[in-house]
Amino acid sequence: MNRLQRSHQPTVSSVLDRISNTLRGIKRQYSANTLEPEAAHRQVDEVLRNLTRLEGSDSLPDADLKRAIRSVKEFKENLPHHKETSEEPELNRYGQTIPNQFGKGRNQLDIDMTKFQQLLQLGFTVKQIAEDGLLGGVIHVNTLYRKLKENNIQIRSSFSNMPDDELQGLISDYNRDHPNAGALEVQAYLKTKGVNVQRQRCRDILGRVDPLGTATRWSCTIQRRQYSVPTANSVWHVDTHHSLIRWGIIVQGGIDDHSRLIPFLRASNFQHIKGYCKVFCSGCEELWSTQQNTC
């Protein structure tokens, strides 16, 4: 029994199914004239990268694999390229801006750089620190980057300079014992060893150490689809929220996918389908009566 069977990972066939679904989705978007060239090229690049990782596997002959890679490359060549920008010069909307005669504007933020550096050492990214308000409030990410530049703080200096050979040895040992581990789990393991490396570097080395496992894990990721809603009341999204279930509270709600209108949002103490249907129908009646009164 090989390592893939022992770890209960998907097989090569699941990778091929994911590749087939991806290419069919791109073709469907092209037929519906909703294709985004940049996203399509990025998806095809992922397909080619994971097809290359299947080289050397016993489940797929090399001749068939090379033929598949050649077909995907031809498919990529037939895709439309990125939309070219207009050659017309862009208007300078701020050319006539009058400087503020009363000074520089609002006071600058008082950011604790010591705490900022501690958060960076703990592994938080600048974007997480800014958007999650870890410094006491939500800050624009460009403000933090400007503060780093003013204080001559280099983010790259916080990463380890371990050679690729030693880092590959650590990742290979961990992957041998934990074959299902992805890049984030491996990166967290390295941090426990005092080794802080970039996520992309960890992904690249993990792809070289275990190419087949990387491809099979890629086939299990959720493939998000793009769709368009023509008018209001065409598609409603309904769901329940159970974070307060320990207190007997269940939040039930729905939202219109086109107008973002919330037709119903209730907190109840029951989870039966009949009760949910009652809340749904009451929301429909309330929305219908509102439309009748505004017409």
C-alpha cells in the first residue's frame, strides 16, 4: 500500500476530474460571453502546473500525460488575451487641486511601533494588522507600510535565511509523517521550530518534495464559480447561523442576490423546517405588502 492510499488522499483521477471541470467552466464562460481573460489564464496556468506534478505517477502513462499537457497549452493559446487599455490619455482630475492653506490636515495616527514589530514577529501580516484593528483600530494598509518605511523596518529581515537544502529537509521529514499537511500547516510547523519563511517559498519547496500530494490536495479545494443575476427576486440566498446555539438562539435570514435586500432576518429558538418555512413566508408577505404600498 503506497503513501497516498495510507493517508486516504484523493487519487490521480480526482485531479483529472478537477482539471476537466475547470476547462469546461472556462469554455462555458467563453460561450456565454462572460469570460474574464486574466482569471482564465490564471486557472489554465494552475492546470498546467498540476499536470506537470503528475509526472512519474504510475496511474497515468507518460504519453497520455504529455498529450494532455500539449492539449492544455493549445487551449491556452486560443484564449483571448488581456483587454488592452485605451490609448487616450487619462484625465488628471487632481491637477487643479488647491493646497490646504490651514496646514497638513488631520493629525497623524499615533502607532505603537514596538507593538507593531511584535505582531510582525508573531507572524501577522501587515494586511491582517491593518484590517483586523490589532493596533487599536482599523488602519489603512498603506499607512502601515508608510510607517515601516519611515522607521526603516524591513519585513524581509524577519524571515529566516535558512538555505533551501536544509529547509527542504525539514519539510520532507514533516511531510513523511503528515502527508495530508498543506503549505499553511507546514509553515506553522516551521514556526514552532523557530523558522519563519515566506508562504510562497514554503509552497514551492512542498511542491518539489511531494508533487503528487500537492496536486491531489489542489483537486479538493473549493472551486468558486462566477454567475450573474439578471433582476431582483431572481435568486435568494437563505441560511441559518448557529453561533448562539448554546443559548438556544438560532438566526435565520435571507438576502436578495441582485439588490442585496434582506427580506427576512429573525432570531428564534427552533430549528425545525416548518418554523423556518414560517419565517420565510412571513418575509415574503412583508416584502410583497411593501411593494404593493410603494406602487
